[in-house]
Amino acid sequence: MSTFIAAFVVLLAFFFLMSIGYLIKKKEVAGSCGGLGALGIDKACDCDDPCDKRKAKMAEQERREKLAQNRII
């Protein structure tokens, strides 16, 4: 039981230190390798045709880019 309590205290201390780091730097935890974007892969699957959710997201991004280009002010 003492091992469990010690592990729980260490885990709580770790989360506490991470939260202090977030409050000070205002930066979220990020991976070190850069993810799939660093490899030149823009989606997680190898499908030729993206799913409906991905298509909707891409259409929304394209619409925002067009609005930004055609903005008068």
C-alpha cells in the first residue's frame, strides 16, 4: 500500500509541476519530433479520398482563405 501512495504522490507532484510550467509560460505540452507534418504527411491515413469530416474542414479552410484574399479593409 505504501508503494501505491508513493507512486500517487509522485504523479500528483508531476502534474503540479506541469501546471506551474503552463501557468508561467502559457505554452502547451508538445511533442519533440513534430508529428506527421515533419514527414510531409498532411493526414493520418493513406486514403486517396479523405473522409467527409476532413473534406468539410478543408472546404472551410479554403473559404476562409478566399474571404481573407477578397477582404476590402
